[in-house]
Amino acid sequence: ALPILLLILLSVALTAWRTSVRAHEWGVGQTIGLYPINADGSAATAVYLKTLDEDSFRPIQKYMTEEMRRHGIDMPYALSVQLGPEISKLPPPIPEQASWWQAALWSLELRWWAWRNTPKTALVPKVRLYLLYHDAGQTALDSAGLAKGRIGLVNLFADKRMAGSNLVVTTHEMLHTFGA
């Protein structure tokens, strides 16, 4: 059992190192895959998710392109935000006040969930953000963006009036996946 565990840990460490190196390869562009999830299972959220398209997230791409130019990265397609298919299975919940050990286990569980539940498409993103939409009447939930693994869980509200705030939260978590 110990050799298998060491092999798994080595694989995770190698993947994290390769991902970290690729995170700063702006010469090849960064594709951000967004995967909506009906987190509360409500009919209203399901209807809202049907209104989403790539244009709903274009402001993120525009903002990031402007910021990259401001910081000396002048590539017209340095960052591409693409909407992937909806995912029906919920990811593992973000632990509240977790010890480092619990956080590490959750991170591995999240990666396993993402590997098993991300639809196989032509979209091969360098960053995967899972957009968990909830009824707007709920209280805000914590989101998480992990630089190691380039993955994030983003809790958002299924309400057109919250579209601007949702874009800010999504961009914030995306930046965490880049190490911010």
C-alpha cells in the first residue's frame, strides 16, 4: 500500500509542478473553461443556466486582456474564456475552518471529482472553474481558487441582477488559480 500511496503523491506533485510552470507561459495563451452547475437543484436556477452563453463571460476576457496589456503582455488572444457544458454532479463542499490536513484531503478530493465529472470536449482549458449557481435569496458562500491544479469552485447567484457581481467573483477566483 505504501508504494501505491507514494506513486499517487509523486503523480500529484509532478502534475502540480508542470501546471505551475505552464501558468506563466503567456506566449501560448491561457484558456479558461467555465462549467455551470445548478448547485441548489431548483427549477429557477435551471432556467437561469439556460440563459448563459459565452457572451455572458466576455467582460472577463476583455478586462483581463486590458490588464495584461497594461502589464506588458500584448497578445490579442492571451486569455480565452470558454463556456463548457453544464455539470450535474456537485463537487465536494469547501471545508469550513479546515486544518492543513483536511484542506489537503479536500484538494485531492476536488481534483478527483473534477477528473471524473468534467465533460470530455474539444475544450481543453488550462484553468477550470466550476460555477455553482444558487438562488439569489441565499447568503453568499465561500469560493475557492487553487493555484496547484488550476481549478476553482465559484459560488454565484442565479439572478441577472447579480451578473456584475458574479463576474467579479469569477475573475477573483480565476486570479487565485494563477497564484494571486
